[in-house]
Amino acid sequence: MRDFEAYMKEALPETVALLKELCLIPAPSHHEERRAEFCKNWLEAAGAEGVYIDEALNVIYPMNCEGKDDIVVFCAHTDTVFPEETPLLWHEDEENYYCPAVGDDTCCLVQMMMAVKYILSRGIQPKTGVLFVCNSCEEGLGNLKGTRQIFKDFAGRIKCFYTFDGGYRKVTNRCVGSHRYRVECRTEGGHSFGAFGNRNAITALAALIADLTTVEVPQKEGCKTTYNVGTISGGTSVNTIAQYAEMLCEYRSDDAACLADMKRQFEERFATAIAAGKGDFTVTLVGERPCGGEIDRALHAQMTARVQELSQKHSGLPCHANSGSTDCNIPMSLGVPAVCVGTHLGGGAHTREERVQKDSVLPGLLIVTELILDYFD
Ligand SMILES: [Zn+2]
């Protein structure tokens, strides 16, 4: 007899306390050490055996995985978009919990950890190999390092993949691929008056940016393609011809052919800027998230439908399928069916005002737990 509903109702205060505790541990991408250590210790205290931290700072808890090549992965990411020095202030009102990264992805992580604790407390055994992962480097320039590591270490042995991330009104089952670049421009520069006429790194970079706005986004039925210049910096002073300027830019698409078209258009413009000689450009690919490849469509549709069913059952709200850039990009590009499951309601993701709706935590716990229990006896 499965008693997870009663268990989770009772465990709600414990869940919130854990959420608060984890939120206060900084975990910028590539620096998840402290959160990883915390999660490992917590899982061990809950009775998990064989938990380890891999070289990418993933916390891995394999259950029954030895010799198995039909492993199911459940994960939630530990990293946040906030640098170490961001003040992590927790507060709450009648409706919400507030803290940077409270929703993305700490709430999801905590809900998965509580589901694991329930399973351990009841001694329930998996039907197949199950891998629970508190994974690293999902955000931004983390470039999905954690998930890449899982698929390296368990190559060819993973049958399907679930990640818990975002709100429960949606399930992300299509991947948005992206390429991200750092473009640096260098010139000799000089005094703005005395060396007037020398090449200026800022104006050269600005000319390239202006040229990028002429990119034509491919129009394809049912697909979305975008681009962005996200940051720019450089220069020395108002009376110095800039010697250095740099920017970060990206394009995204949920279609592999459109992504390739954007790559061609961006590379053309980089080449034009280099040839113009108004600055010495260095273009570095700093992030690459692949689009989806060929997968078992029937299994993938089944996974999506089950998530939608459980989401609706426990939250009372419809759950729509959409596309996004998540940890699923890696399995999907390798042909492993993957979905990203939302587990709460809230808003302000990636801002300091991020919030999670209090009354959404329990429905999320139930969605996560029942989904995992599908793979247990
Ligand atoms: Zn996330």
C-alpha cells in the first residue's frame, strides 16, 4: 500500500525547512561543492548507500544500477545563476517563499530528495536501474556539464531521463539548442585627441553588433528561432580610443536545421568583421547546446502523457507541452527520450525576487513522488 500522500503532507514542514537551508548555500555553476556535499550527507542520513560526487560535482545515488543497461535517470540541478557574492536572503509572506533560486531549481531538488527519503523509509525497490542525480552546471555557461558527465559515465546504459525544473503548468519535451559566443576586439587605440584616427575596438565591435541585427531568423512552421546580444564591455576612459571591447551573444532554435542556418549567418558576419580590419577579432564558442536527435517517439510520448496526467491529478491544473533549453538537451541529442517536469508555481526565475507559491509545494511533491514510484515495485 502506497502511503506517499499522507507521508508528504506530514513532511511538508520538513520540506520547507530543507528548502530554506539549501537556498542559503551559494552554488554558482562550476562551484556547487558546498551544495553537493550537503546533498550527499543528507541522502546518506536518509539511508542512501553508495552515494558519491563525480568529477563534474554531480551527486550520484545509483539504485540497482549494477550491470543494468535500462537505467532511468531522475535529476534536479544544484547550480544557480547567482554569483557567490549575491546576498541570499530568505523571506516569506502569506502566499510565497522568496529567495534567489528558490524555484530554479532548489524547490525541485528538495522535492526529489524528499521522494528519495520516502522510498528509503519504506524500503521500496526499483524495478530497473534508477539513478538519482543532484546535478551541476545546468545554468548558462555551465553548459550542461553535469548531464554531459552522466552520459559519459553511463554511456549506452540510460533508457530514459527526467529532470525536475520549472513550474507544473508545463512539461518541456522539445529541446531548444543554442550556440553562445564571446567576441573580443582588440586595437592599438591611443589618446582620443593625439592619436585620433587610430582604430577603436568599441566602434569596431559595435559595427559587428549592428550587422548581427540584420540576421534573418528562419521561419519554419511550428519552430521558434531567436538571437541575442547579452552583454558588452570594454574601453578605458572617455579620452582613450578603446583598445579592447567584448560581448557575449547567442542564437537558439528548437529545430536543428534552423540552428544550422543561424550558425551560417552568424559566421558570415564574424568573417565580414574580421575581413574589414577595423579591429582584431577573436571569436570563442563558449556554449553549445544541441537540439534533439532521433528518439523512441512512442516512449517519449508516453513519458510526456504520464507527466501531464500526474500534474493535472495533483495540481488540478492543465499541463502543456512546450520547448526549452534544459538538461534534456543532452539525452535528446543522444537519442535518449527525456522530459523536463515542472514541480511548483511561482515566478521571478533568475532574479533576486524569485518566489515559490507556498500552496504549490505539496502538489509538486506528489507529482514528483508518484512519477518516480512508477519505476518501483
Ligand atoms: Zn533550472
